Amino acid sequence: MSAQRMLFFTIALLITLGITLTGWKIVHWTLYLPVVMLIFAGISGICPGLFLYKKIGFK
């Protein structure tokens, strides 16, 4: 496991912990999107956010 993938998992865990402490029914659904994207990035090694920003034109 690379350090980058471990970072994705750690950030997803911290966001999920924040959602859990706030309450699953209180938190807005958009907070689940970064968690799903980071878990996907950790498993596959492909970061959807990075891919999106490269498509927009950032380097």
C-alpha cells in the first residue's frame, strides 16, 4: 500500500468520523461524496478529484 492511498483512506476515515459524531440523519448528503471518492481512490489508485481538475485544465 502506497502512502498516497493510505492518505486517501485516512482522510475518508476522518470525514466519516465527523459525520458519525454529528449524526447520520443530520448531516447533508453532499458530505458523503468526498468519502466515497476517497475510498474509491484508495482502492483503485485513481483519484476522481485529481482527474476532474486535470480535465478542467489545472496541472
